Amino acid sequence: MTSYSPTDLYFPDSDGQPMADNTEQFNWIVLIKENLEILFADDPNVFVAGDLLWYPIKSQNVRGVAPDALVAFGRPKGRRGSYKQWEEDNIPLQVVFEILSPSNTDAEMAKKFEFYQTYGVEEYYLYDPDRKILKGWIRQGFQLVEIQQMNGWISPRLGIRFELTPQNLTIYRPDGERFLSPIELSQRAEQERLRAEQERLRAEQERLRADRLAEYLRSMGIDPDQIPD
């Protein structure tokens, strides 16, 4: 029989809400979360997750909020059922993303904004994929202040750049590579595999050619190892 502590009951790992309401919202959540995972894959102290409940303080009066994507610097990677801040050296989430869906209400998003502002988020990004509207806020003191120009904005924490057109949002890594979908990442990996295989075959052909030439020289009584470069 499974036993639960009072803490488990007060701070559950699920809020009972779906991760996304539609494929567009889900695709954007996956795109951002997975590319951030890749971006910080070599840093063991950057934790990235998606749709994970965050409990900023140990109080039954404060319900957790689950950002669509989140980043916590200074926290190790690893499995978590939720992000209980008092178990994370009291380090808050520094960057959060929300992707709007038709079911999100203004009141709900205002409540989330207040939560992020109150509990120490440094950067908050909100994208509406249906209307192609991107908004962002950055912390100044105790307030999250709206970023006036998001097109071309570079995240101070993440180093990523946002490019917004009437048709689409494109996010770029610090090295200039754009965020890729899982299918694009798979296709790129396959292209790299084929390129490596072609290079291996080319090197093998060069080696065989050199071996045949050396064999021919020996048949002529010439030591190929004695030929100057």
C-alpha cells in the first residue's frame, strides 16, 4: 500500500490540467523546451523543463503554477515531479515561457503574471501563435517591466534572439542557429550521419589508392617509403 505524507497532499505533482489544448500550442512548447535543453546540455547546473508545477514557498495558501517551459540556473539536471523551491536552495525559476491557447482567459494570464512577478522570475515570455503576438517582460527591482521591442530582442539570461514577422516567430541560438523542430533535428542528424559516411568512404578510397600505388612502385623495385614528400 502506497503511503503519502502531508507534503505530498499539499503540493501535488499534477494540477489536473492538460499540457496543451491543441497541436499548435503543443508544438511550440516542445520546440522551446527541447531546444533550450539542447542549448544547455553541457551545463550540469541548468535545469530545463516543460509544464512542471512550481511551488515557490512552502505554504498551503499558495498554489503552484506550471509554466509551459522554464529554466532554472544554478540547479542540477534530473527528474522532478515538481519544482519545490525550498528543496532547490530556494532558487526561483529565472525564465518562464507561456504559449497561449484559445482557452486561456485574460484573468488567468493576469494571475500568472502576478505570480511570476511576486516570486522572482527575471524574464517572462508570452507568445500567442494564433495572432503571432510575442510579449516579454524583464525584472527591474520588484517589478516585471514590459519589453517595448521584442523583434530582435536577446534574452540576457539565455542569449537567444527573437525575430518576429507578421507570419511567424523564429528563435535563434546564441550561435545564430535557429531553433529546430524535432523532425528538423532528426533530419539534420541524418544529414550529418550521411556526410560522415561519405567522408569515411572518401578516406577509404584514398587509402586504397595509396596502397595500390605503393604496391605498383614496389613491383617496379621502388621503395615508396624512400620517396621524398
